[in-house]
Amino acid sequence: MAALPLMEQFYTIQGEGFNAGRAAYFLRLGGCDVGCVWCDVKESWDRDAHPRVAVADMVAAVTAFPGRNVVITGGEPLMHDLTDLTAALHGANCQTWIETSGAYPLSGDWDWICVSPKKFKAPLPEVLRQAHELKIIVFNQSDFQWAEEHAAQVSEHTRLYLQPEWSRAARMTPLIVEYVKQNPRWQVSLQTHKYLDIP
């Protein structure tokens, strides 16, 4: 039976991007070699530090709650083959959402693909082209140009978001607001779960 290293799982409200405010069950998989300096879940990086959990057990945990939106995140979830997991979730009438850096090829069947590129390992062009949502974390002013470079690689239907890095929010949010006013195809994304103090 298929099993994946699972760091944590919890039922909450999606805090960011297009689906912000919607009930969602998070499955955070272990394993990441992207190595973002501001990562707030560095404990997810070591895939061997987390128990391998059967896909059937994950689906059972998800369906114990009324929500049917499931976010697969990490770490970098696409380090794993997610075909069996997404098939099982769809079989349980769940929506499959992924949050990825885009640095690995897509596996699985996705209802929503959020690509949040990282500077330390570039996203694959074919993953960018399939993104429903491009979410750029703004840490420095130079990140606006970096955001445009990635926006040029996605579909015309991809939703574009600029989100301040949490520790820099006071400084960067006013710049993001002004940028979006000048470049209205972008939208502001905030980590609303941190303001609401929910996981």
C-alpha cells in the first residue's frame, strides 16, 4: 500500500491566495531540498524524520471532517509521487490542492495548483505553465522584478499574487499595495491565518 512521510495534518482555514478563507485539511509531507532561508517549517526538510503513513489512513483522517478541500504541502510535496494520494482523495469526493515551489515534475491529478517559486531552486517551465495560481513571496524590493519574470512564464489564466514575507510585512506590504495599484493584474495575498491566530 502506498505510504508517504507525513510531518503533520490538521483541519483549518486556508490562509493565503485564491482559496483564502475556505475550510481545508492540510497534509504536510516531509522532504525538501529547496532550502529557503525564511522557511517557517524547516523541520519538514528531512523526509526520514517523519513517519510514513498509508494513503488510506490519510484519506480516513481527511474525511473525518466535513470539509472536502485538501491542501498537499511540505516541505516540497512533489519530491514524492502523488498519483495514488490524489486518486484516493478524488475517490473520496475531495478537491486536491497543492502548494509547491515547482522545482519537481508534477505528479497526481490536481484541482488547484499554487506555484510559489523559490530563488534557491528554479521552478520547471512545464509546472509554471500548469499553475492556476502564482504566489510570489516579497522579501525585498527586487522581488517585484523577479515576480514579473515568473509571471511571463505562466498561462494568461493564472491568478497572480504578491504576498509579504511575514517577518517583513510591515515594510513590504505598503510597497505591494502600491505595486498592485499600478499593476492591477496582480492581487495582494496575506497570511490571514497568522492574523487570525489559527494554524
